[in-house]
Amino acid sequence: MDSRPREVDSLSEAADGAAAPAIAMVEVEVTKPRNDKRGYRRVVLPNALECLLISDPDTDKAAASMNVSVGYFCDPDGLEGLAHFLEHMLFYASEKYPIEDSYSKYIAEHGGSTNAYTTSEHTNFYFDVNNDCLDDALDRFAQFFIKPLMSPDATLREIKAVDSENQKNLLSDPWRMSQLQKHLCSNNHPYHKFSTGNWNTLEVKPKEKGLDTRLELINFYDSHYSANLMQLVVYGKESLDNIQTLVESKFCDIKNVGRKQFSFPGHPCSSKDLQILVKVVPIKQGHTLRVLWPITPNIRHYKEGPCRYVSHLIGHEGEGSLFYILKKLGWAMSLESGEGDWSYEFSFFSVVIQLTDVGHEHMEDVIGLLFRYITLLQTSGTPKWIFDELLAICETGFNYRDKSPPMNYVASISSNMQIFPPEDWLIASSVPSKFSPDAIQRVLNELTPDNVRIFWESKSFEGQTNLTEPWYGTSYCVEAVPPSTMQKWVEKAPDEDLHLPKPNIFIPTDLSLKKVEEKTTFPCMLRKTPFSRLWYKPDTLFFTPKVYIKMDFHCPLSHSSPESSVLTGVFTRLLMDYLNDYAYDAEVAGLYYAVVPNDTGFQVTMVGYNDKMTTLLETVIGKIANFEVKVDRFSVIKETMAKGYENFKFQQPYQQAMYYCRLILEEQTWPWDEELAALSNLEVSDLENFLPHMLAKTFIECYFAGNIEPSEAKSVVQHIEGTLFNSSISVCKSLAPSQHLTKRIVKLERGLKYYYPAMCLNHQDEKNSSLLQYIQIHQDDLKQNVLLQLLALVAKQPAFHQLRSVEQLGYIALLRQRNDSGVRGLQFIIQSTVKDPFNLDARVEAFLKMFEVTLHQMPDAEFKSNVNALIDMKLEKYKNIREESAFFWGEISEGTLKFDRKEAEVAALRELKKEELIEFFDNHVKVGAPEKKILSIQVYGCLHSSDYEKILHDAPPPHWHGITDIFSFRRSRPLYGSFKGGAGQMKL
């Protein structure tokens, strides 16, 4: 596609037949946020590789991303998934670095991570790494695009990984719906293609045609991966000159084969693909209505932003909006709108509505109201004040954008480089700056019954469909819906007061920064009463007009039984539901809020501009103080939650394994089926009776951080106490010291392997099984923590390489740390179609034996390098108020209060010896370790049902202990002590 809305810059590539130019350093004024102090430089190498260099003296991480303007639209016919498969293969090895996975190993051992993705017209590779390792990391990365090795053995193994990835997605409704939308398009347009690939498309079918997939892969690489179709971003601490020297030396050898930009003209939809109603049977419970229209791509008018304007109005949730009316009628749970799949050549505008059971019965009325609202927009003109509001919100959002992790930043910019001119690489389409009523009207005029596509998903259509989508097996049927039918739906829809939104009162106007009297490094306790405790941390790092607030409402009755846990969930959802009409504008304006249940009660979170924060927070507290149960909304929330519980069984097997692990380890957690049973019997009166009892014993743990003065934080908390505890109609009473809640974790037995086998709850998932092997090691301890973290760093990549790349056990095969309220350990997670969980467990043991040798033979220099990498990771500065607050709030909510944890752990790491790491592994982790405590969660898919029966009935191996009843087991085990109310709190 010609994806750039501009003429090709004459300096960005050589003209056909012309000699390659020297390195071009093009001075371009890149539009950047007001508070962005980083340096940017655009460079074009002699091979026409376009680069953006970013110098950030404050960064702790370096990063790079290569965007290749090639995606699955380029897949040859009969080799579906080849572009995606190539993305996988480039990670393996190169001529310069022939050892498999050496790139990923180097990055992992030097504090970084890697990833890649393939879309219709992009393939994007990216990584981050500790600052001083950028040179070596770039050298390895560049080889992806210079001389990769694609051995026959690796090719065959990685086809299995792609197939496993596809197996994971087969029962995922988002994947299934996306492919169905593509399927119901023109066969001649590449949008119709299957993008992922599988064993059949990459191995079986090519062989039948006499094709060698590896040779096809190499040919595809050689003909498509050309330097002039690539965009590189490199982010580092060094000066722009030094980064440029680095880039020139590493990437100038990428071949430019003169390939022209790929173009895919035309729209995927022909007339036969429009005016259709598609009834679809999903995997999960629920009813979803997806209404799509082909439209002029927004990218062609991104300065005007017509789609943003239209989606802002159609997706609005305030009074008079479409969603407000559908919610009032009890027909919808959520509504989203905006531009969906798009390129420079085509685009779809979509409106996605989650329907209630009653809304499902009124589908025609819902569509009628949607078109009635669109007609209102088409005939109301395009008020400039709405555009001006959007512009103000978008400009403020851009200028006060939080710093993001460099890896995410470079990946985003490199993909922008394929689409936008250099001056807009950072801002992209995020700030529509030109008001164009014509452009907005043009999009509105495309949202007609003449070119609509309606996808209606519901389990109620089972047995009523006659067609099957070939790649995912989705059942569906298609009906014609002419405009005359749609007009009847519009006419018979209820007469409701649809109107444009009111002006947004939450748009910030005061963006000034508060004066910080004392530059404190850690939070301090500002205030403590029998009702609450206030922690405070001013912004001394980021200098943005933003605030971060957390308030944990500790209520002992909130989770004392499955019923109380469910009632707490209903209460918080109703609270969010009631707030939505008023507070939706706050989210639009950049002030985010949430009320959710947590382990000890419920939590209120606010993040965003501080200007109108007090107004919103006081509204939330007022809703808690004056809470009433509305019968109609109670029914909708109950229905929504019931579907959520019923859909639990459709989670991936590895997610089910994680659920069982939590249920076994955490005291006072309830199984989903007991909570569903409790929910089924709930009435309005149950919540009305429960809530006063729950709130009658409450303590609020508060954390205020950012652009807020201590006096203001105190004043807000005093107001909250006055509203909830000290008024004549107070709902809350203080919590007695003996009632403060703890969260305690089951202590496993040394020398035993506990195992819990279970059949996968999703009987449609025939092939996937999963293992979670958890090795419990210790409770929060400085020395033990750093030993565990170092071991995880050293073992992570070898585990991935052996279990996934070499043995091909499954696409999901990982090793990571686990932390349950300060109780720490390691866990292996594998999801597989090739081995049952018992045998996966054996493969983990085999890996540990192999790794034992590697660890014992580790050279001193490699040990020191890993220690230094971990130190660098710990010394990494917070990038924004969210990151900083997440760490400090974690210490407060767990009760550990080790605000200097990172500094203390760095000091401990500097003293660490290799022998101590080996001793730690030998005592706690290696096969047969004397201190080893294991929990093996084994979820068996239908394919391995006979293996499940076998493990149930066979005598367990020595030192294995089967768990048959989770709750009997939990009651029988001792618990680790809690930091809450213990030593941690004594620091106060």
C-alpha cells in the first residue's frame, strides 16, 4: 500500500537507477510534547533505511525497533501465515551469531526483553536492554535483516510453535470474529486471508504441492525484506552523534533490493458483502452486536480527525447519548465505537454493543436507535465547540503524555514512520488540529443502511446456522437486510430523547505545578485516625499536573463468605454504573477512576489531571454514602456477573491452572462455582441488608501522590471521613484493632510434591492441556529475594529455549517469579497439545537437571554480568507517576513498608557470590533439593483424558502427595504470617 499520505521524501530513498546517496541527516522539526526534553534526529542510510535516533540522557534502558513494511497481506497464495512464520524464524540465529537463541539470551541476561508482531502491512521487531549493552544488542538485532540462518531443523520446529499459537487462539471469540469478518469479504482482496498460519498451511499443504516451506521462506525474505521498506528507531542515553555512528556501523549492510512499497488498492467489501445480518454462535455466553461500515480511511484526513469526532459522539455515554438510552431501557451493558481495521486504501467504522438478555430480544430496536442517532448527527451540523473540546483534550494529552517504557515507545514510533510524514512521527493522528465540517459530514454520510454489515453473536443461535468459517470453525448464517427493512426498524424503535452531549466540565484548565517544600524520596504518613491513614508522596520527578490516588476500604465482612464476596462485587459494579452518566466526561478528559473489589474490601483509584480531581472524588464518596439499590440496574449487573462466572470455564487451560494455584495457596478465597451459586439466589433485599453491615466496620488506607499539596490531601481525607464516618447519616463506623484484615498464604511441606489434577472445564478445547509447577521458597527476605531474582534472570531464557524452541512443548512455555503477599517462589507454566501435564512436569524436572550443570559451570564473568544486569534493572528510574506509585502502594498494601527495598537489594547484590547462588539453587530448586516445596497443578484437555484417569487411580510416585479436596488441604496446612499488623506495621 502507499501508506504515506504524502509524496515520498526525495532524501528517503534513491531514485530508480540513481547512485545510492551518502548518509542523509535531514533536519526535520519533529512535533513533540511540550515537556519532552529528548533529542530526535532523522537519518537515511545509503541503503535507503530510514531511521529516527532518540537521545535521552535520563534513560536507564536503551531500546530499538525495526518496522518492516511487509505483513500477511503479502503471504503467497497457499502459504497462509508465511509472513508471521518469518517473524518467528528471525529470532533463531544468524550467520554472525549461529548459536540458536543467542540474541534472546543476550538481551535477557542484560536486563532486557524482546518481542515482535505481524499485522496486515507491518512486521515489527523490538527490544530493550540495559544502557551499556546497546552496542552488542544492536549488532545481534541487525543480523535479523542482514544474514539470518533458517536451518531445516529450526524451520520444522518453529512451524510447530506457530501451530501451537494458532491452537491457543482457536476457541478465542475475538480471533474467531475477526476472521469471520475477513471471511465475509472478497476472495480477491488480501484482507480475506488467514494471517497466523498453522501446521496445515505451512507444512502439510506445501508438501502436497511439492513446495519446500524453508525455501519459500528464504525466497520471501530475500524478495520482501528490503532496506527501503524498513523504518528503524534507536533510543539510547548517548548523544545523537554517537547513536548515529552506532546505527551506521550496524545497519548499513542491510540489502536494498529496490522493492517498491506494497500496495493493495480497492476495498475488501463488494456489494454482496453489504446489507447483511450475520448470526454467529460464539464460544462464550453473552450477546454482542457489531455494526460495521466501510468508510474513507481516517488516515487520509488525520489532521482533521473526522473519525475521532464521530466516534466521540456515537460512543459517548453521558446523558442523551445512544448508550445512555440503551442503558436506561436495560438493553446494553457497554458500547464502543471507532475506526477498526484500516489501511490507507480501506477502513471500517464499527459500533460494538454488549446486549443484555432483554436487549437481545430488542435487537431491531437497538439498530433502529443507532441509526436514529446517526441521523441526528447527520442533520445537526457539526458544532465547532465539540471539536474545540476534543482538540483541547487531545492537545493536553499529548503535551502531558507520560513517559512510557522505551521499548513500547520505539515500537509505536517505527510503525508510525511507515504511515506519517517525519514531522508527525510522534504526534501521529492523536491531535486533530484542523476543523473540517466537510470531512466529518463525509464520514457520517457513509454510515448508512446501504453499506452496513451487522454481526450478531449469541449462543441462542446454536442449531440455527448453516455455514462454518473454515479456519476457526465458527458457525454462522447470513441474511440480507435491505435498507427498507432497516427503515422499518428505525420507525418502530421507541421514541427516546437522543441529543448531543453537554459541555465537558472535567476538561482541566489549571495545569500549574504545585510547589514542593521538601524533596522527599519516599512516602510519609501524613495523618492517622481510627478511621483512616493517609500516605503522601509529592511529585519530585515528573513535573506533570497529575495525581495518583489509591484508597483501600478494609471491610472484614466483604469477603467472609462466597455470598459476601459476590455482594461486594455487585455493590462496586453498581457504584461504577451509577457514576457513569456523570463521570464518563472525566475519563474523556483524562481523569480515570475505578471502584473494584479487592482482597480486603474494595478499592477506589483515581489517576489523571489534578485540576478537577476533588470534584470527582467527592462525587464517588457521596455515592457510597447515599447508596441505593436500583432494581433495574441490579438485574443487569447480576446478569453481567453471572455470564462472567459462566464464561470462566472458557478460559485457557493455563489460566485455569493459575486459578487453581491461587485457590490452593490463598486463605479465604472462594471457588467460582460457589460464587455463581450464591449470585443466582441473590435478591435486591440481600444487598440492601448486607451493605450497612459491611460498611459498619471500615478502615480506609489512603495514598495520595503527585501534583497535590499535603494540606489539600489532608483536607480531602478529612472530607471523606466527615461524609462517611462523622455525619448524621454516616454509613461507616471505625474498625476495632482486632478486626484488621490479613492475607495469609499456605505453607507447603518440604520434600513433598503436592499435585492437583483437574480436567479442563472447556470441553470444546480438545487438544490443549497445561502444567503449572510452583516451587515455594521463602517469605520476604532481603538476601533470599535477590538470590531468587538472580536465579530467575539466569534461568528464564534457557527454560524458554529448551521447553519451547527445542522440545516444542507449546507456544506458552515460561519460567517466572511468583509473589503471593510476600511469599516468593518460581513457577513454570506450559500449555501443550503434544504432552499431558504429568509428562510436562517430567520435562520441567529434566530441564532443571540440565540447568544444574549449566549453573555449576557458569564462568565468573557471566555471573558478574548477570548480577550487574539485575542491578541496572533495579536502579532503573520510574518513568511516570503510575510506575512510582505502583511500587510504593505495593509496599503499603502488603504491609511490608520497605520503601528503600530497591536500594537495599542493590547493596545485597553487590556483595553476592556465585557460590551463594549455587547453594540457593541446590537447597531450594534443583531436583531432590532438601528444602524443596512443590505444587504441581495439572489441567488435562480432552486429548489427555485417559492420562487424567490414570493419574487419579494410579499410586503416586515417591514423595508425591495428591490433593483431592482443595479446601480440606487448605485447612490442614499451616500458614505464613502476615506483614499486616506484624513487624512491618511496627515501623510506624
